[in-house]
Amino acid sequence: MLNTSLGYFNSLIKKKLSLEELEDLLFNMGFELDEVKGDEVAIEMTAERPDLLCAHGLARAINHYLGEKPKEYKTKKSGYKVIVEDSVKKVRPFTVCAVVKNLKFNEDNLKEIIDFQEKLHSTFARGRKKAAIGIYPFENITTPIYYKAERPEKFSFIPLDFSESMTGKEILEKHPKGKDYKHLLEGCDKYPIFIDSKDEILSMPPIINSAKLGKITNDTKEVFIECSGHNMETLKKTLNLIVTALVDFGGEAYSMEVIYEDKKIETPDLNLEKINLKKSNAEKMLGLGLSDKEIFSLLERTGYIIKGTNIFAPCYRTDLLHEVDVIDDIARAYGPGNFIPEFPQVSTIGNLMRNTRIETKVRELIVGLGFQEVFTLILTSRDEQFEKMRIKGDAIFLEAQVDKSINMIRVSLLPELLRVLKTNQHYEFPQKIFEVGKVLFSDKKSETRSRENSHLASVISNSIATYDEISSILNSIFSNLNVSYKLKETEDKRFIKGRVAKIIVEGKERGIIGEICPKVLDNFKLDNPTTGFELDLDFLN
């Protein structure tokens, strides 16, 4: 959400717009005027465009939409250095930096850049976890600047909005920002700090700036910007968002040399990114016949830079992950009201997809054989899927999770059924349950780096459960589906040796069937013998 005043916003746009004109224009661009209170307006943005979370960013996009040619952002070499010490490796290992000069702050744009910084912190930077942004009055700083980590009791400074000096530890305990973000430094023996060549502390990221060197005012003409965190690409994109906004304020960007123990980098990197776009894909997806000139013109209206026949994305775009994102921008520039609805040439009626019909039939068959359907979550744990099943395997794991016991996407339904049995042992036996559901595998050849399959898994738990019993269930399912199959003896640590077989359909392995190994049953704390099978249903599609 962007909050600004209509008067200030109109001062940034080349053409003065009434409230109604602004509302129509925003709708065509894919945004929405959410609330109006006097001169104050709230504009709702799509989540993938952090560059539009400041008034200058949205004004830039509107000016392009109204016909202004997009510009390239450039940096000048400054010779300024930031030295990154090895001590930050275990805390927040990376930083990227820049200087912007010749700024003219006033009450409006000073508030705007501070609001923009906080909105980036809470959205794109994921609550300062992925990136923390610091902006400082560069006139008061002596280079080179050092980024290092120190024990929190060994350094102190006066934090913003306070008048007394505090140690790093005291800041986390007493300062409001320290209390809000202390979890980001939890468990760290040392805390990161930026310090200049006169041993003046600039800040303790990702918590708070110092009151002496970390507060910009209307009198500030030059700023030093740093972004610190754990992922270099995220930091570079975050820095570009701040720098380009300040350049739009009228400033000039200067690069800095960031010196690590094993490398040197020059930041910010405001170079354009070349875009690969197939005209045929755009036409097919949009249902339009467009010339190259029309495509280039539409892309310029959404901020792309055209050089000859090459398309380049500006450095502040963080959302362009796929060709479809570029085609979406073409559609926005073309205007949703300009698409002409057409009736399809072939009359059709809605119907269930083939795979849905197959899954429904399989469910009806196995319910008819006396089984009860259960539904388990697609998110699970390595312990359930691999450790307790006594196997190893590849999967898609969650990078971060609130509940540490949920850390991956399931690749098998059988362990989830065993978990259901574990939590329902107080009910009468025999228990016969099944599930038809999705599993997800890692697949580097796929566009999404993953492959989704539909599986059927079934188990019988009883004091006399046998391989023959579950095998007869599998045979009934295949007979009713009119599909030929074979069972081939195999070895699998999940099952008892000599009582397990591969399910072969059309010469390919499609599943596994057998009596669950007692060690697996012990891992799930199950007392009764259990048999089961798991079958990939995708071959039926």
C-alpha cells in the first residue's frame, strides 16, 4: 500500500491528473485507488512490485505509461571503500553499498524515503531477515568504512531516538527496535556494526542506526547507503531500489568498492538486464497480432528500454522471473479495456478433467472394497518420509519454517498413512485406510524444477494382516480398471524381505506392495502387523 498526498504526487507526474483520471489510469495499470481522505490517497499495489512502494517509483511508472521515454540509471566511480571483515561471516556475512550526492531533501521527500525504507523492510526484505537497509548522512562519515562484528558488551553508541549511550546488548533489551528485531541476532556471540575510520559507529544492523551518524535531515546533501544480509542477490536488488529512488529525487549515484577477504565488488550494479521474448508466445498468450514496433512501444510504456531489436529491463525491476512476466506487462500497457471478447469457434461444455475422473473412479473402487479415505497434508518432515521408513531420498525442502518438524514436501503417501494409524490405535481393528493425493519430486529438467504426480496408497492394519490380503485388493483395482500388471520380487527396507514386490505396468515400475517391516512399525509405534501398497496413477492419464 502506498500512502501519499495527491498534491505531492501530481507534482511528480508530467501531466496533472484529476482523482478520476488517476483512478482510471491505475486500474489500466493493474493497481487500485483504495482510499481517499481529503488530499491523502492510499493506492493498493500488487505484491511483486516493491519499486512502486514510494511516490517517485509509482510516478515514474505512470510517466512511462503516459509516453515518457524510460531512462538508464548510471553510477560514477567514487573511490570510496567499505572493508568487510571476516568476523561477520557467522552473523550477516554480506553487504552492498552506495553513495548518492547532490540531494535536496524537503519535508515531503524525506518522509517518502524513510517510509519506502520501512516498507521494503517489512515486505521485500521479509522483516529485515533477508536485508536490512541503512541510510546515513555521508558528509559526517570518514572513509574507509568498516563492516565487522564485535562482542555486544565491548561497543556502545547512542541509538536513534535515545539520548544515552548503550551497549549492543542493552539496545536489544531496552530500545523498541531492539526488542522488535532481537530475534535476528539471537544466539550470536558477536553483533555486526558499521564503523568509520574515526571509530565512530554508524549502526548495528539489522537493528538501529546511531543518533550521531545515522540520521538524515533536510540539510543532508549526501547519503551513504548499505544493505546487509545473507543473500547477495537480494541485497543488490534492495540497494538498486533505494538508489534509483534517490536518483529520481535529483541525486547522483556513486559506486563504492566493497572489499571482502577473498574478493572485491563494485556496487551498486545499475546495468540493464537483457530480456528474451518470443513474439509468437506473446501473441498466443494475449490473442493479439502485434508488430515488433507495437511490442517495443508497449514495453516502453511499462519502463523497458529498447535498443535496436533488443529489450532490456531496468535495474529496479525485481519481479521478472519468466517470459510470462514480460508478456503481462505488454497486456497492461495494451489496456484491459482494449481486449475484445470473442466467442470460441467450437462450442463446448464444462466437464471434469480426465485425471480427476480417474481419481474419482479409483476412490469409488477402493471404498467399495471396504476402505476408508483419509486426507493428509502435503507438507511433512524428513523424519517421517525417510528416517522412520529406513530409506534415503531426494525431495524439495523448505528453506525456512515456523514449525521445525515440518520441513519438506511429501514424496510418498505411505508414511503419512502409517502416521494416521499411529494416532488412531484406540479405534477398533482391523483398520483399512487409503489416500489419493499429490506428491512432489525434484526435477531439474522441468521449468518449475519440480514434478507433481498423483498417487494411491492403501494400508491394512490387523493382527493377521498378510501380503495376500493387500495383493488381492490391488488385483481387484487393476481388474476393474481393465489394466494388466505384473509383480516383481524386490528388496526394500520399508518392507519384510521376501514379502515385497514392485508393481510393473507396461514394462515400467509404477509402485510398491508388501508387508511393512517391523522396524518401520516400531518407528511409528505401531503394534499390529501392517500391509500396504503405493501406486503412481499418472500412467492412467
